[in-house]
Amino acid sequence: MPRDRRIVVEPAEAICEFSEIFNAPPPVLWSWLNEPDKRRLSAGPPGPLEFRPILRPGGRTAVGAITHCVHGTKVEMREKVLDWTPFDYLTVEQDNSPMGIVQVTFRLEPI
């Protein structure tokens, strides 16, 4: 089903921008961005993280999917997938109460 519009945070619109080079093809990195158990393992310090899938349209991460992320006992974040094109980019809305709501785009670019 075609989308009416793309939702992408472009670098010129971003509050901050990060980039990293990984020695892995986009499909492998895509699974680490979208599978809750892999995200937990890749998050690293400051402490234990838990990514709980709340809503999975069609049983997987896709537009409309919601994940609840728990950082220890006092910090929580709700993340909703706004747009995605597998192996290319993923845009999410993160509700980091009390810090507010932000949109984040993860873009994979083979080099």
C-alpha cells in the first residue's frame, strides 16, 4: 500500500545528528534497530534496558508499532513508528516524559 507522505527528520531540521560506520550490511543493522531483544543488547550502559512490544501490526515492527522502553526503575519511553522503508530509514516518535516528545530518523546508507 503506497504512503501518502514520508516522515523523515532531515539533518537541517534536526536538533542534533549522529553517525556511525558499522561493518555490516543494512539488513543486519535493520534487525538490530527493530528487534526488541537486539536493541536491548546494543543499547549498552548506563544500565539494563527492556524494550517491550506493545502493538505490532501484522506481528512485527511496522508503521503504527508501539514499543515501551524501560530504563531502570524511574525512566520510561514510549516509541511509535511513524514511517519506515526497510533497510533504508525508520522514523519514530519518542515520548521521553518528562523530557518531551521528539521525532528521530534512523537512516542506513551503505558505503
